[in-house]
Amino acid sequence: AQSVTQPDIHITVSEGASLELRCNYSYGATPYLFWYVQSPGQGLQLLLKYFSGDTLVQGIKGFEAEFKRSQSSFNLRKPSVHWSDAAEYFCAVGVFGTGTASKLTFGTGTRLQVTL
Amino acid sequence: DAEITQSPRHKITETGRQVTLACHQTWNHNNMFWYRQDLGHGLRLIHYSYGVQDTNKGEVSDGYSVSRSNTEDLPLTLESAASSQTSVYFCASSDLAGGHEQYFGPGTRLTVT
């Protein structure tokens, strides 16, 4: 069965500093990988996704992630964090069934705090 | 604009009562999912559906049921609510055309006393 590990439960960075959130996955085949963001009291919003092709993926809000097959990782990065980036971030791996559907397995999340 | 809505947003119920949480999407997506979110566990899949009349169990399906009579709705029923089912519940939908991106509702906070 597939699994996702986000080793950092909580990270604090200063506004303007760079950010890297770690994600490691376990899946027997080529994974479909996602990063979602959840603001307090809200649902989840997709930041970016990797299906195939270029291993460096650009997303919304200035985020990017790099797929490294050899390390089974899909780390999320941002060169300069803004106070509005404070939220919880979830990595997920997609498992595709027959036909068109995909189930997602989520990591436990990383809470990002941004200090001014 | 297309959206996915959940109701109620907050619910308090007593142990043993039947509770139904509504999920409605106007994306016209075939696939719908129910998750629960608990501290330290992230999101865990309860049930999912690939289309009308199709339902499947997820990893934490005990005590929950769903039915899919149309494309837009996937209600989640707790047959006999237990304190362990106190959680935040999220509904999501997706389809192939959207690259399997799941669109999430705002969530329902359920407290079982």
C-alpha cells in the first residue's frame, strides 16, 4: 500500500526567508504527487501536482516542488515566504484505479508559522 | 462558478443518533470522496464513489455509509454516532478531465457528545 511521510510537524520561518517542506512517499509504481494547502477553517486547495515529465513543477502562489525518484521525495519550496503563507501543508500520492478515478493518500501535514 | 458545498458546517449530536452530512458539487465530476481530518492523522479516506450507484469503502469506513443516486450529491451517514467520530469531515470531487485534482468542500465540524 502507498504511504506518505511528512517528517516535520511544525516549521517556523521568518518572512522573506526561503522555505522547504519535506515529503517522502512509498509507492510501487510511478506516483502521481500533489501538494495541498489548508488555511485555518478552510478546505484544501491544490498548490501543484506532478504526473510525469519535468521533475521540477511550478505551482500557484510562487511555490515549486521537485520530484526525485531516487530519494522517493517530492519536497515543496518557496524562495521567499510571505506572512500569508502561514497554513497547513499536505503532501499526497495518487493511486489510480480502473477507468478514470484516483484515490489520494495524504501525509499528516506540516504546519507553517511565519514570523514577522 | 462551479463549487462543492457541505452542510451543515457545524453539528453537535449525541452518542447513538443517526447523522447525515450533505455534500453537493456542481463540477459535474464523476468521482466523489469523503475524508475525516484528525490531529496527527492528516486526512483519511472514509468512502468514495466513481459514479451514480457506485460506492466503495475507504480505509476508515466502519460506522459510516454513503449512497450515490445522482452525480451531484454524496451524503455521508453515521448510523449510530460514537465519540470516536468527532472530527472534521471533508468532501471532495474530481474527474479525469481535471487531471484528477480533487476539489474540496469547506468541511463539517462534527462533535459527538
